[in-house]
Amino acid sequence: MVSLERVKLIERLVDEAASYLEKGDAIQSSEKLYKSAEECIKVLAERFSLEEVKAAEERGRWTVTLLEKAVGKLVNKLSTDVELGWDAANYLHIWGFHEAKLDAEDVRRRLPIIERLIELTRKT
């Protein structure tokens, strides 16, 4: 997927997350925010031609391990906002989506952290 298409996808996912949050649906909002952060990592990995992109293509998919390795490299190239955004999103993915243990306020509190990752992705 071309980076511009991915950026549009990220924006759509964040809009959907906000809509779910307005309805108090922390589960779906958590998953949409996770997916937006995941797409940010993919876009940034492509932008910097990280080896994880090729590994994902060879596997036919991205794995959490590849995403995590890419995050580590991106932090060195950009800022800790990459890792903070990824960590917040991954937390939402596990505890907000899979375990359904978070409420809308828990999700809302992490939104600005993920938004910094999204803004960094837009600028890069």
C-alpha cells in the first residue's frame, strides 16, 4: 500500500476511534487506535527503508516482532514519540480490545500520545 493511502487510512481509523469514544465504546475505539499506530509504524518503516519492510513482504504480513524491531529503529531516527505512541496503542490493543478491561476515559487518556505518533508520521 502506498504511504499516501496509508496516511488516509490512519486518518479514517482515528476518526472512527473518536466516533466510538463519543458513544462510550472503549473496545472498538481501542482497536481503531491500535490499527492507526500500527499503520504509522509501517509508513515510517517504509519511509526509512527499514529491513523489517522486506521481511514483512517475504512473510506476507507484519508480525508484532517486526513492528517492535521497527519501532526501536525509528526511535533512534525520529524521537521517543514513536515508542510512546506504539506502547500506548499496544496497551489499548491488549487491555482495551482483547481483554475489554478499559473504559472510555482510559482510552481517551492515551489518545494524545497516539496522536503525536500520527502527527510525526504526517510530517515525515
